[in-house]
Amino acid sequence: MTEATTTDLRDIPFRTADGATSTLADYGDRVLLVVNVASRCGLTPQYEQLEHLQRAYADRGFTVLAFPCNQFMGQEPGSVEEILEYCSTTWGVTFPVFDKIKVNGSHAAPLYKALKSARDADGKKGRIMWNFEKFVITPAGDVHRFRPAVKPDDPAIVRVIEENLPR
């Protein structure tokens, strides 16, 4: 669980792909899966699983939120427009893809600065390890962190999603 309060985390602003400002609060009481993505990464096929989750659970109160990041070996070099086109045509992505961000370092996006206080299954927090690190945020404000190698359709992620959707 994150050390930031629910209100703080949900109120942190970030930029949409078209340059507007949004927050997690804009998604109401939905279960959210926040993930830093890259188009030229060995883990890029995870887009398919992310989209599958989006289609399977969107009607029940779930949304994937993707944040392109070019901090890991330059694996997301394109413009936001190029990224959106790639996601749409290659993976059929229907979930929101936001403006490019940094997830580590002094210029990390404020949302990711807060998310990095969440611990993973091994109790470790801190730096984002690579592309496709996932955070499931429940309506109650609990943050569940999953490292990049954990696929989006892993039973541990699916369990957290399903346990927090409305009945």
C-alpha cells in the first residue's frame, strides 16, 4: 500500500495525450491499473494482455491508464501522436494513453513519485525497475505493485482487480 493518502494520490495532476490535465479522481471509484509503457521493449506484447483486461472488466468499473516513458534504453522514442497510432493500430488499445513522462529521477512525474512508495510482493519499494511496471489502485486507495515481468493477466493481478470491482 502506498504511503501517500488516497486523496493525495487521486488528486495528483498529470497530462493527457492532448495536453489537458487529468487526475486519478477523474476516474471515480474505478479500479485502476497504472502502467509505464514503451513501444520498443521486449515486454511490449503486454499491451495485448492490458487490452484484454480493459475489455473484460471496463463495464464493471476497471480502467487501464498507460504512461509512455522513454527512460529505459530509449525504448519509447516517438512523439505522443506516434505512440497513440502505434497502440491503436498494432494492439487495438482502447484504454487511455497519456503524455510521455519520466518515472525515475528528479524530474519524475509527481504521480510516479507517489506510486514508488508502494511496496511489491517482496516488500520492496522505490525506483521503477523497467517498462511495464504495474500498479493496481483500488477504490479504497490501496496500491498493489507488480514488477515488469509480472504479466497483466497474472492471477495475482486479476485477483486484486476482481476483489475490488463492484458486485
